[in-house]
Amino acid sequence: MTHEKNMLKHHIEDTLKAGSHLNDLEAVKVPVNEAHENIEKLLELNVKFDKDPEGRILTTKEGGHSPSRSSISEATRRAVKL
């Protein structure tokens, strides 16, 4: 299994765990599998993300997730009106 597929597998597992396994697996797979592409689209639209000094998007740990994954900052929330 590639590193990327392994990371997606763990992201799906963490999301199911955070939802007490009440969430629909197929519904969870869609945003997890499309996350990278959607972040790229937001960057193309000049949506601001918090970044480290090297320009990498910062992430935070949320819910039942084991590593930091969420890249949504207050500036990002305002830009997409979350």
C-alpha cells in the first residue's frame, strides 16, 4: 500500500471513529478522497490558509483524528463562509 493510500485509509478510519461509527462509509470517503484536490482549488481562488515559514499549510488536530489534518483557519472559514 502506498503512503498516500495508507494516509487516506487512516483518515477514513479516524473520521468513522469521530462519528462513533454512525456515519456512512461511502459518504466519508468522498470528502477524504477529494480533500487534496479541493484545497488546491481553494488556493487557486486565493483562499488564505495559515502557513509555516516555509509556505506549507498548517494543520491542526480535531475530533477523533490521530494526526493533525485540518487546515481550516479562521481566515479560511471567513473566505468560504463556514
